[in-house]
Amino acid sequence: MIVNDPEIVAEVRVAFELYEASLVAVDIPTLDELFWNSPHTVRYGAAQIQYGYAPIKAFNKTRVKTGIDRALTETVITTFGRDFATVSTLYTDVPDGQIGRQQQSWARIDGAWHVVAAHVSVIDTPPIERQDTPSATS
């Protein structure tokens, strides 16, 4: 299995950037399309626990526009083969002294990339620890 094939990393980056743009713009149809339409899809939100596409879609309808202060940092895309990837990122539009964390598992299903599992949380800002690896960050 090839980890971080540049072609696949680029594909996932495009899907992830579309997700982020849709999140900021509250583009509900695109957000719905990017989640895997399956009862197996899981989303742990900042204040939600959702098992299955239907509750995720229902939640998406309640989204409000995020502030222009939303900025991502430390985004890491890791691909495994041609059809599975994880995307981990931090976001900064949270109260002072805190950091938001967003992690998604993406799978290529029927030729398109979809979020199959997601986790969002906000915590007090800890120190960031790193092990430098040439292919770990993107």
C-alpha cells in the first residue's frame, strides 16, 4: 500500500477544501453530498453525537454561517492506498486560550470522496508535540 501518493493527496485536498468552503458558506447541499449517505457514517460534533447520514443531514440544516475568523492550521492529510484518507486540522475561531480540532476519515466511494467519520472538539490549547517525518504533513 502506498501512503501519501501525491496524486491522491491532491484529490483529498480538493475534497477537503470544498468541504471547508461549503462549511464557511453554509452550502448545505454540498455538505450533504460530501458526507457518505450511509447509516454507517459517524459524526461527533462539538455538542452532537450522530450515527448515520440522516441525523447528520438534519444537523446540517441547522448550521449557521461561521465567522470570518475561521482559520485552519496544522492541516495534515494522510492517504492510505488510493481510496482512504484522514484529514486532521486545527481551527482558531474559538474562545481565547482554546483550540478547535477537526478530524475526518475520507473514503472514495463510487468514484467520489466522502466523509465517512468526523470528530470536532474544542479544548484548552495544549503544547503541540511533533515528530518530523518527510511525508507526514502536507
